[in-house]
Amino acid sequence: MTNKKTIESVLELTEDLATTHKSFRSDAANTPEALKDMVARDFEAVMKNGYVIIEDLLTASQLELIRDSALPLLGKSGRNTFEGVKTQRLYNVLEKTRVIDLLATHPRITGLLDRLFQPNYLLSQAQVINILPGESAQPLHYDDGFYPVPRPRPPFGAATVWAIDEFTEENGATVVIPESHNLGKEIVTDRAKAIPAVMPAGSVVFFLGTLWHGGGANRSNADRLAVTCQYCEPWLRPQENFFLELSQSTLSQIPEQLLSMVGYSIHPPFMGMVNGMHPKRTLQPIKPE
């Protein structure tokens, strides 16, 4: 006879009720102390300024691999001035290449996300972005603004912009407005307080979903290649519908942590279920735990 779990309080519904497919948990016990210290410093900067720049996380060979894999996949430029009429964007990246998996799950990034959001937080979207010469500045915005909850409020999302090419003031470095994550309902259009996220290739700027920012104007003679990954709380709808985008073949290849991020996870007690069961049961074959 199958054992049935007795639920005596609604508080128990906030726990992981799964028996076979438990929530993904980082191995905190084996996290090096040096990494914990770095994440703590990063988090302090993020909470104060709304963002942090972390330099030199990717090697030259990793950058070369990303360029070689991503550039041939880029096509037409954007459809409007927000996407960028002289900006190439690659959508559905995870189905087309594995080279950004390590960016989406980098321990310096997930260490911050673990502090910001509830367990089983989700990847909201991933893109490769190539700003071409002559592109104008993107309108200022904040990334979780499509969740219609008044500000000021805690962030519902967070984002990374990885510099695959060096970010300079001339080639369209992302601009950020420090401490703007604390603002209320006002709409920010004045770029006077905007600071370019200047950083060497292989670096990343991490910022809260409530931080006002935007792509910079590319006044140089060269392209500026970047990768962005955005994340959200596990109880929110992501921007990308990974269930429709990602094939069974891709799902069998991506890391376990990323599998959880694209929705093959449960936010207790049962948000994300498929036919009353854990979504991993739809995988063919089911990935081993």
C-alpha cells in the first residue's frame, strides 16, 4: 500500500512535498569560504547601489567559444528602438547553443540569487545581444516593470549583462543609475545620473529588476557583443516560455541547476505541476537525480 502523507497545517504546504524529484539545492556545505566572502561583498554592493560589476569571470578561451558559437546565429537587427534598430538579438538561446549555460549558472551569480529570491527561482529569459556601430541609446527602463505592482517594492527579478567584448563608454556599455532601485513610481528619463558599466571582456554587471538602466549608444566603429540572463521569483511567470521552446534533446543536455531554472521544478506546494505531478516526469528519459 502506498504511504499517504498527512497534512495537518497549511504551513506544511510551504515545504517541498516531492518524494522522488526534490528541489535543486546548491551544496552550501561545500562552498569555499572565499566564494562566500566574495558573494557577501557583491550582495552588499547590490543592496546599496542596485548593481555590482564583477570583473574577469570568463577566460579568453571561454570568450572565444561564445563568440564562435553565437555570432553565426545572429541575424537581422531589432524591430523597434527598444530592441535596437541596429542591434542584433538572439532569442531562444538555450535551444540553439550550450555556450551560455555556464553564464546562467555561474556561482557568483547564483550566490546572489540565493540571497535575493526564494528557492527554485527561475530563469526569465536569455539573449545574445550585439550592438552595432551607429546604434542610439536604449530608453531607460527597469526589467521587472511588467509585473504591475506599485513601487517602491522589493525586486521581483534580477539580471546579468555579460561583456563578451569589452564594454566602453564609446561602444554602448550598459548604463545604470545607482540607487534608482529605491525610487517610487516616477518615470526616469534623465540620463544625467547614468553611469556606464565599463568593464573588460569576461566581466558581468548584475543588477536588481527595479534598477533603472539601458543600453548605451555605440559611437565606435566596432560591434559590442553581450549575453544577458534575467531571473525571477519562482512564483512569477517568466518572459520566455521554455516549455514550448526547449526540446527533449536539449533538456537532456542542460545542467541540473539550469533544468530547475527553466521550470522543471516546483514552487511549494504545487506551482509548476503537470497533470498533478512534478514536471520532471515529462522528461524522456527522466534525468537522474
